[in-house]
Amino acid sequence: MYNVVYYNKNNEIPVLNFITQLPRKDQAKILREIDLLEIFGLSLGFPHIKKINSKENIWELRIKHSSNHYRIFYFTLSSNEFLLLNAIHKKTNKLNKKDVDLSIKRKRDYLNRKK
């Protein structure tokens, strides 16, 4: 079993805030995918997860529900722990660099605060 941690700064949890704004069925699908990440970790494999930035070790949890595509960006804190950084509703085929950069910024912020 793997541990999933949500990025939290000043009592703001961006991934949970994003999820709670969605319709109930979409929330359920996303939470189920997070459960699968907790159970299988990186062995969950494609199409559920994909590494999007090797240098920063940023991954995406890929969720498709109906015609909606969601992404949750995360990185591995340790061999059995993941930090969920950012969540988006993906509307184009290509990831927005701004979303990836925000995830990298949050990762660095988290690591700096843990020193």
C-alpha cells in the first residue's frame, strides 16, 4: 500500500479544492483513480499514469470520465509515498507548460518547507 499526501500551504489544498468543485460522478471517478494509485503505486502503469517531467520526477494521474479528461500532477516523495500537487481539466491534446511549471513550483516549495 502506498501513501498519498496532498500538497497543503496555508490550509489550502489545491487538489481537493479542484475535486470538490466537480460534479459528484466526476469526483467519484477521480477519487477511485487516487485509490488505485494508493494500491498499485507506479506499477499502475499507462494509461493511468505517465511521467511528464523526468528531471523533476513529475508524474500525471490520468483520469477520463465521459468526455472529460482530468490530470493530477504528483511526484514521489519516497518509494511508497506520493505528493499530489495540482489538478486540471484537460481540454487540449497538449499539456499546458504553465500547469507543469506550477506543479514543479509546488514540489520545490513543499521540499523547502520540510527541511
